[in-house]
Amino acid sequence: MGKHTEKINKLAEKKKTGKIVGYLNDKDLETRIDAIRALGRCGGEEAINRLMTQMASQNPQERIEVAKALGECGPDAAFYQLSHYAARETNDAVKEAMKEAMGKIHKRTNGKDG
């Protein structure tokens, strides 16, 4: 848990995406991960756009969490963006998380439940 976990979770409950975004630049990795997860719970265009931007992070764990978050809330457009990132990804764990997220998005957007 990051040092701002509780505050970030409260912001996510209220869907305060704009305030959560500020935590994406925190020095603490766990805080950034909490913010990524919160944006995934919030969903919506602003959250998804920020998550896609965060996919450029140098930290593989952040990219994994972004993929998971997009798998939970991302629309079809996120599928294609993840596909693009996956083609260039060099970290196997990140690539696997992206593939799982794309599978979830595909199932959700095509009305299949498993």
C-alpha cells in the first residue's frame, strides 16, 4: 500500500478522476500503482486516456497495472492501443498482462461472459 492509498480510494469512490491523476507522478511506486488501479475503477474517457499515457512508464510493474486496469474498464479503442503497445513490449510479464487485458476487453465488448 502506498502512503496515499486511503485518500486515493476515497477519490475513486467519488469518481474524482482529475484528482487521482495527480498521483500518477508521485515518487512512491505504490502510490502510483494505487492511482492506476483507482483510475481503472473509475473508468471513463479521462481515466482511460491517462492510463494509456501511463503505458509509456519505464517501470514494468506500472505497465502491468495499467494493462490490468484497462482490462477492467477499457473500451474497444483500448484493445487496439494495447495491441500496438504489446507489439513493441520487451518485458514478458507486461506483454502477458496486456494480452490478458485485451482478452477481457474483447469478451466485454462482444457481449461474452467467459
